[in-house]
Amino acid sequence: MLEVVHLTKRFRATTVVNDVSFTVRAGEIAGYLGPNGSGKSTTVKMMTGLLHPTEGQILFLGKNLRQDSTVFKQRLGYVPEEPHLYGYLTGLEYLQLAGGLRGLPEKQVDDRANQLLELLSLRDARWAPISSYSKGMKQRVLIAAALLHDPDLLIFDEAQSGLDIANALLFRHLLRALAARGKAVLYISHVLELVEKICDHIIVIFKGRIVADDSVARLRELMQLPSLEQIFAQLVQQEDMESRARDIAELISR
């Protein structure tokens, strides 16, 4: 459904994303991982139209996004890492605004927005201004806005950030339910345990390049390592964090 083909992004002389290619298929959850500064956010900004690639292309159902971006955006649901919302609006008003901008019928927006707020445990706060919401509540509003128009492709960038245990569990089940309905899901997260449990395959980017694109089971077999945490640490050449933690503890106790 979504194909990233030889994608490159340069800022002057610095190459941030370097010849990146991967595919997210309908009905699957793909995890996109990498340490800070690896190029994840830049890739996502190009996929969502916030940045233009220097080279390469992004295809949705075989069509180049730059040639047909309007149709793509109508079929995309996106939850960014930071919940930038209009604080003076209520949760319901924000969803009504999002639905109106997507051209959905007013009654459909009202019905679906109220139902989503109910299911996401925000019914009692729907008339409160978003400025009074906690981070987790804001994340749930963004998730509702991303689902409101029944998109075919969903990009979740650290969407579980700020969620309490109950809503994090709901979100995990939601990802599986969306994939089961044929949605293509790209999930960006630093929570490796969650990625390992829910993703059909993972893509690892390091210093702007893809260093792995396979199922967790296959990577375990190829690298002969038992967990995604160990696989990830080796792929991105992270030093022994346990040893470093001991050094920090020793330093402060001197």
C-alpha cells in the first residue's frame, strides 16, 4: 500500500535520510525504529507532506504522493509525536473541526466524534477546553482525530506517549484491530517491548540508512539473539548500557 523508494533528504551538505526504501502493506503493522537523530522523524515528515524529499519518491497504491497528495491525505490518519492542539477548543469541537476539514457530513462527524470520545474514556471531558487536558487525554483526542475519517493508512509516531496503563493496553488492541480490518499501520516507538509484541515486521534506521527490514522472529534467527532489545542494540551499535549505568551509579556515590 505504502512504498518508500530510495528516499533521500539533505539539508545543505548534511544527508539526514540516505537512500531509504521500505514497504508497509495493507493488514500489517510495521514498526519503524531508530535512535534519536537516526532519520525517523524526517522520514515521517516526508511521508506526511511536511517536507519534500531531495531524491526518491513515496508511493501510495502505486501513485507518487507529489502527483496526488490530496487523495493520499484523505486516506491518511496521522498521530504526531507532540500533541499540538488548539487549547481553546473542547475535545468535541476539535474533532468537529477535523471532520469538517476532511469534508465529512456534519451529522456523521457529530455521531462518530461522540462515540470515539466515549470509547476513549473522554466523554465527561468533551466540553472542557483542551488546555485543561492531561498529555494522555490530548493523545487520545489526536488518536480519535486520526480515526475519524476511516483512513486506509495510519502513521502513529510515539502515539502511546502519556497514556496510562489501561489506555496503553487499549491502544495495543486497537492497532491489532485496525490491521485486522485491512489498514496499513506504521508504528514509530522507542518502547521495544511493545513493538516486539504487536509488529508484523520492523524497519530499523541508523544514521539515515536502513540496517534491518524483517520480522522479529527472522531477525532473532539471523542474528542469534533472543530479544528485540538486544537485536536493536547490536544493529545501532549501542555500547553496553548496563556497564554505563554502573559507571554513573559509581560516579555519583564517590
